[in-house]
Amino acid sequence: MRGRVKPNPSFIAFIDLESRVRPNHPLRRIKSIADAALKEMDAELTLVYSATGRASIPPEQLLKAIVLQVLYGIRSERQLVERIDDSMVFRWFLDMSIEQEMWVPTVYTHNRDRLLSTAIAKRFLTKIVEQARAKGLVSADHFSVDGTLLQAWASTKSLEVIPAEDQDKSDPPPDPPQSGDTQVQSENPPKGKDVIRDFKGQKFSNATHRSRTDPDARLARKSNAAPAKPSYLANAMIENRNGLVVEGEVRRAAGDGGETGAALAMLDRIEGDHQVTLGADKGYDSEKFIEELGHLAATPHVARNATAHRRSFVPDEIAAQPGYAVSIRFRKRIEQVFGWIKQAGCMRQVKIRGKKAVNALFLFALSAYNLVRMNNLLAAKG
């Protein structure tokens, strides 16, 4: 029998959001893990706010909204607010009632920026990793590291010449040119609206130019065939058992220690003083890095970069071990992390400015990746 549209639908309905989310929905387990992590962060979140004044948007909702934005690849805060307003599943995930008035996008952004700090983002990632460790999903002995470029929310047209008196203070030691050997110099560089940003036929570098819209960004490129763009260097460390991220940080794309400096810093933050292995690609095969790994009780399972004119600094006895070949194979899992964050999480180009905010957003994206990965692993276990 054909159904007919009722001309006068009911204006009153009682809806249980819990019943509108199917039992096997992937957000169910993700919500459980995220809520458990946020519950343990209650004291830290309380310290961010004043004890007086009007109540703000609950920080738990703000942080889970960031997770939703990364999980579903939502490109802007305005689109995120619209999706939450329209979706009962999103409202259920954020513990919002169906009749609760939705946030104004600018109000949401203002409140969210308060929580975009490295301390809160790192704490959230740590709490998720602790749950994964309690479930036996994390290795404590074998890790891999790598780095990737995230394009900044700035273009080369925003570059300005650094005043001559400030060039020596910008990034000691000076960064090598990224787009050629010749550098633009100016005795009295203009500022603000008077800047002429026509760089046709000119060469610019991190030593002489800086972005006006995002001063923390640095010019970098993936290869000699690619153009240099204002970027950040995002680094991550995974454990080799299931490829879950245990550490991460964002650095300036040049003049800030690079990938090897970030790898040593992340390894130093890993708890424990027992011997571990660290896998990495050929770019990490340097004498200084291999030597520093020895000081941190880490066995270098780094891909050997040996040519006819260059020797590898990975000892032969380490490269001959069976575990070395396993680490070299498993280290490629970290590329899945970067690929997911850039493609699914829409972070190929970050849409916020400043190193601190980009670092916090990157850590939240790593947390979102872990939530998806843990959901899949636990679902496979049954």
C-alpha cells in the first residue's frame, strides 16, 4: 500500500538521541574513549576558566567538536556548527539535547581558541594512549618517527622583507635560501600596505623574508621540483605494534632543529630508561643523530643511506639483526598517519595561524587518528 505525505505533521515530538544512534556506530566506541580521557582532564580544564562570570561553552564539548571536525574532514568552523545543528548523531556525541540552541560560529571559535594550547592537546593525546596501553595495543619497546610539511595559512604574496637590523635576530643560525642562491636585500624595506609583493624575477629566503600573516611559518619545499611555500614541520612518533601515535610536535619548517631534533625530543619524552628501537627513513642516517640515539638508550633502526660516495652510520651489526628488517618494514606505517591527517582530516593546509595553535591542532588530529585506529582494532577483537 502506498504511503501518503501527511499535510499537517506533528509539531511536538519526544526524541531520545541515544535511540537514534545505531548500536554498531563507530562513534559509540570513540565517544566512550574520548569521554574517559576528558573526565581525567577535568582539573586541568577547570584551571583554564575563571571561577566567576557567565558560564561558557563546556570545554568537553569544544574539544570533542575539534575531534568531530577532524574525523569528518569539515573544512571550516561555520560548516562544523551547521553540521552539529543538523545532525542528531553529532549532538549525541557532544552530549547536547535536541532543543539546545546551537553556538554562533564566531563564539565557538573564540571559545575554542582558548583551549588550543599544547598542554591541553598533549594531555588529551596522552590519556588516549594510556587507554590503548591498558588494552594491550601499545608497544613499549619499538617505535618509528618521521616528519611532514603542513602548508601554512599564508601565501608567498604575504612575504615581507625583514629589516636589515632584524635579520640577524630572526632565526639564528640563518636558514639557507629555499628558492635560489641570491637573496633580496633592502636598506629601508617598506612595511604594511606600502609593501610591493611582486617577486617576479627575484629570489627570497627565510633569512631575508617573513610572512606578514603568519610570522611563525617558514619557506620550505618537499623537493627541488616543488615550489617553496610557507609551511610548518609536523613530526610524529608511532609504536610499531599497531601504528598508534604516542608523541607528536610541530616545529618551524627551517632553522628549528629539523626532523632529527624533533625525533630526539620526542624520544626523550618517552617514559622509561630501558633499551628501545627507533625506526626512521634514510634522512635520519647521520653521524650526529645515530650518536645521540646511543645516549638515549635507543637502538638505531634507521634505513641505511649508503652510496658510492657516502657511507651509512648505522653499524653493520645492528643492520644484520632480524629485528632491524622488521622495524624497516613497520616504520612505513607512519605514512598512513600523515596521509589520513592530510586527506581525511583536511590538514594538508592548516586553517589557523601561529606555531602554538598549529601544534595544538596537530596533536588533536593525532588523537583523532588514534581514536579511529583504536575503534578498528577493538572492533576486530570483538
